[in-house]
Amino acid sequence: GWCPLSPAGTQTTQLLVEPPRRPAVVWDRVTLTCQGSWTPSATTWYKDGRRCWQEDPNKFHVTESGTYKCDRPGTGLSPSVGILNARLVLQVPARALLEGDKVTLRCWG
């Protein structure tokens, strides 16, 4: 016999942002990493809904503002990540925050 995967066990494609701050801004030298099953060379990148080419298929070095996604066969399309090109931003760590947590805010301009 066999057991189908439960939704909790299903793998999905994830888009990691470095440095891990929100909002992500172009001048922060943002690198996106696509994670999911399959080989990295099979990664497809999208900016603002249009397919784009990247020399390193696993990483995308952002040079323009926009909305980015990646796609991997087997795990599909990642959630989108917006990268801003703002003059002034207030950044917070890109992690879940709970009441009482100490947080370092960054004001960049």
C-alpha cells in the first residue's frame, strides 16, 4: 500500500531575502535565494510577472525595485517578495514578533 502526503507534509518553494529585514530595499544589496525541491538549474525567476534570466539559477542579486518570484518544478511558484527603492524606510527584522520582544528598528535614508 501507499500513503498520500498530508498538506502539512507538502513541500513548497520559498523565497529567502538577505539581509532579513522588512521592507527590503534595493540599496541594501538584497539577494534572493530560491529554495525548493529539484535541481537549482531548473529555477525560473520572475520580476513583475515577467520571466527573467539570472546567471546563478539559485540566487538573484536585486538591482531594481519590483515584485519577485521563483518557480521550481515539483514545488511550484514561491510567494512574491516586494523590493522597494524608497528614499527613507523604517526597517524591522523579518521574523515573527511577539508582544514584549526587544526589536532594533533601522531608519535608513
